[in-house]
Amino acid sequence: MSATNFIKRFAGPIEAAASSTALTLRYADAGDVAALDRLAQLDSSHAPRGVVLVAEVGGELWAAVSVDDPRVAVADPFRPTDGLVALLVERARQLHRSDRRRRRLPLVWPDAGWDRAALN
């Protein structure tokens, strides 16, 4: 399967949803708890916890994924959400990878000694 066909396969539902209403990917906040629980019930699963990304279509949550563990995802099974979940999982992986790299950087610059010499 070519990359173009792969993208079209997953982007199909997104394009159909986005053409009629607005699609927003964002972090979940405290106001989304009830909607996340509703999605989890529809999906017969547990709601993702921790840092969560959601796909909102027309002001309504259709899918959500945990940034800490992109395998934990919930979606409305009565809507075309396969492409949305794939998009959320990829974005969560990017954010998780970026966060891991950031944690590896030193929080304080190493003491080289030259900065004290300039002050004396």
C-alpha cells in the first residue's frame, strides 16, 4: 500500500467530518470529564487519564487519547472516528517523544568557572 493510499484511508473520515463542521485537536480540561466518561461508556472502556488529547468535531468530543500512553484511546463507535484516533495517537506520540527529550536536557548549565571569573 502506498503512503498516499494509506493517508487517504485514514484521512477519509476526517475529511468528511471537517468539510461539514470544524475539527479541533486540543488538550482536555476539567470541563471535559463528563464527555470523556460518556465516550468511555460508549466504547466499553475506561476514560484516558493524565494528559489527554481530544478530537472535537462541531463542539462535541468524538475521540480522546492519553499522551502518557497512546494505546489508551476512546472514541464514539457510532461515528467515523478511525482517522481521528489515528491522528490523535500520532500527535500524542509526538508530544510524548518531545517531552522525553526535554527531560533529558540538564536543568542547570554545568559550572564552567568562566562565569565567576568574569564577575571578579
